[in-house]
Amino acid sequence: MPKPAGRAIAPPKGKLGVMLVGLGAVSTTFIAGVENVRRGGGLPIGSLTQMGTIRLGKRTDRRSPKIKDFVPLAGVADLVFAAWDPIPDDAYTAARKAGVLEPHHLEPIGAFLKGIKPLPAAFDQNYVKRLHGTNVKRAKTKRELAEQLRADIRHFKQTGGVDRVVMIWAASTEVFLTPGPAHQSVAALEQAMECNDPAIAPSMLYAYAALMEDVPFANGAPNLTVDIPALERLAEERKLTIGGKDFKTGQTMMKTVLAPAFKARMLGLAGWYSTNILGNRDGEVLDDPESFKTKEESKLGVLEYILQPDQYPELYGNVFHKVRINYYPPRGDNKEGWDNIDIFGWLGYPMQIKVDFLCRDSILAAPIVLDLALFFDLAQRARLSGIQEWLSFYFKSPQTAPGLYPEHDLFIQQTKLKNTLRWLMGEEQITHLGIEYYEQA
Ligand SMILES: NC(=O)c1ccc[n+]([C@@H]2O[C@H](COP(=O)([O-])OP(=O)(O)OC[C@H]3O[C@@H](n4cnc5c(N)ncnc54)[C@H](O)[C@@H]3O)[C@@H](O)[C@H]2O)c1
């Protein structure tokens, strides 16, 4: 068979700027982690781009390069950081307050972290009730705020020594919003920004500013943000990559591994009770019912799509699914996520599974931020515009084209991601059929 063509990809020359919205626990753990990796102070564990391999060709070919050697990704040495935050702490102070990384990972890079000072944020307390910020932009209209963000991006491009920029939302979860008339077209969005329509959340201003400055945008929180027709269209028109929502890290990652296993074995599910205790600032923000509602929607969606109750009413037609997040300061960033899962088997006999995941939220999120920065930059250089569904692997609530349901199964997502990389590089897709090994024999 002739080799597939592959895709023209511009080489990753020069520096890649990563503009982070929010300089809290996730962002500082990501930045400090990258700097430690660059100085040989630790391994980028959890990062598929840095640690993962990809099988090419037949199993007997024994070709499994590292992903970073297979696709032309920017290197970690080439990343340059900038951030916005309404809290004026520099990255060192913010990392110390977040309490995720220990002094031996922060002190040797103290001067580097102190050099990353947050730009004033486009912040509005109506959208994150539990935060009080002083480092904020002032403007008469939301449109003006977006213009100020655009100026920040241009300034970073000019002074940061960067050739390309990606933007990632790693800021607090905003209150729950549903798509409305203001979100349906670019003209309606711009008009709504002019007249300070409450339907326009700060996160939309960042996404709009990014797209107007030719910067790809990824959304790590469950906010609506770029998941609206207006910004999807803007990304298409301007040939830019976008995607979200909500980093898939702890409890939901486990859910999207376990639920497909039950379905694969045709085991029934009666109920799934998930609760969390969490003591960081994210936990405090999520203690507000309106921000929690945004998170709850994102966490609840996965079972419905994986289990397909319409197709399997006897197994999944009556699932009781509950998700709670409880703010509990003593634990800080070290979240505990409990799951009680009531399943049933042969003739309906009930069984239970308990999962108690003592995780570290930002330790799980940081490598996802790295991979998204590198893959969004790759996608942009490959001229893949609009929603990047192949990066669903990283999101709790993946954005899809209108009319498509999201794929949540972690291993289908992984297969899709790797097949996309093979396709980009002109390698055969791996179907897992494997009959040729036996027919030849
Ligand atoms: N850690 C995880 O496992 C995980 C998983 C999925 C999603 N997330 C999401 O990632 C986000 C960041 O989490 P975190 O633990 O770093 O939270 P955090 O509270 O430590 O940091 C968020 C930062 O965003 C800032 N912020 C709020 N509104 C802003 C705005 N309009 N502009 C700029 N900055 C703003 C806050 O001041 C804060 O410093 C949260 O929305 C969280 O829900 C985290």
C-alpha cells in the first residue's frame, strides 16, 4: 500500500510563549515544574508529550519512537511564560502560597519565578464570587477590556522574544452560564461586549483577545468560554485552534477508565456517588454554589455518554449519579476523592466498588497544561483550525463539532490522539485488527 501523505507542518523554530490566565496552584506548578525539568531537577511525569511513545507500523516492525521525537513539537527549553491574575503575587509567592511544590523545587529557581509577575487581569467578581482581586484592569466596557488584553498579547510578542504564543485558561471556575443570543455570532458577541452584557464572562474576553491576535486558546476550566458558536466561528474564520473544557485529572479520569470497563463487560450500574474534600483556593471558589454548578455539569456528563442508557436500558437506564465537592482547608491541594460504585452482574446480583484516590490536584494538572501548550502549538503549525477533538484526552467535557456527541472513554481518546499524530506524519493508522500476523503464518 502507498504511504499516506501526511500534513505540511511548519517547523517549531524560535521560542513558544505560553500565556496563562490565572497564576494559581496549577499554573505555578506547571511553570516551576518545567523549569525544574529544564535544570535536571525532576522528570516530567504525567506528560504524554515528554514520556510517551507511539507505535508505528506493524508490531513486528518494532518502531516505537518517543512522541516528542516523532512529531515536531516545541521543546521544553523553548517555553517562555506570562500570566494574568487579579492577585498581584509573583509566581514564586503564588507557588509558596499554593503549597504544592516543596522548597527544594522552588528555592533553586526562586529568582526565575520572582521574574514572572502577573499582568492585571480582566476580572469581575460577579463571575467568581469568592475572590477579591486588586490587580485588575479598569475600563468602561468589556470591549475595552478585551482590547487591553490584546495589547498585552502584542506587548508579550514584542518583548518576550517569542515567535509564537498559545493561551491557556488555568484561572478560577466562573459561575454557570448557558449559551444565549449574545454568543451566537461574532457581531452579537462584539455588540454584547460594547454594552456590558452580563452574558459575557471575563474568560470570553481572553478567548476573544487570543483569537483576534492569532493565538490558539485552550480552556482548562469548565466555564463556557470558547464553547460558543461566536468564538468557534471566529476560530474557523481566522484559522486558529481552540478547545476545552476542564482538565481531566483525578476523579473524572478514573471515572472514564472504570465506566468503559463496566460497559465492555456488560455489567450494570445502579449508582455512582462521588465526593471530594479539597482545601486549596480552587476548593474555596467551588464552595460557591454558582461556580460549583459549572463544575458539576462538567463532571456529571461523562457517564451518560459512556454508558448510553438509551441503548442499554436494562443496564444503565436508572443510574443515580451524584458529585459533591467539599471545601476542607486542612488538605490544601491534596484532594481526596471517594467513589462508591454500585454495580450489578449475572441475574442482577449487586456488587460494590470503592475508590479512594488521595491525589494531588495540581501535580496531575501540570503535565496536562504542558501537553496542551505543545499540542495546540503543533496543531496551529499544521493549520488544523477550530475545535481540536483529538485532544479530548485531556478534557472532562470535550468540545466537539455541533451535532457530535463527545467521546469520554480515556482509551478511545488516546487511540484518537495517537492516530491523529500518525495521520499528521503520514504513517498508517493502527486499527488493532492484526489478522495479517495469523494469515501470513
Ligand atoms: N487541578 C486540577 O486537577 C484541575 C482539574 C480541572 C480543572 N481545574 C481548574 O483549573 C483552574 C485553576 O485551578 P487552580 O487549582 O490553579 O486554582 P487557583 O485558585 O489556585 O488559581 C486560579 C487563579 O485564577 C485567578 N483568576 C480568577 N479569575 C481570573 C481572571 N478573570 N483573570 C485572571 N486570573 C483569574 C485567581 O486569582 C487564582 O489565582 C480552576 O478553574 C480549576 O477548577 C483544575
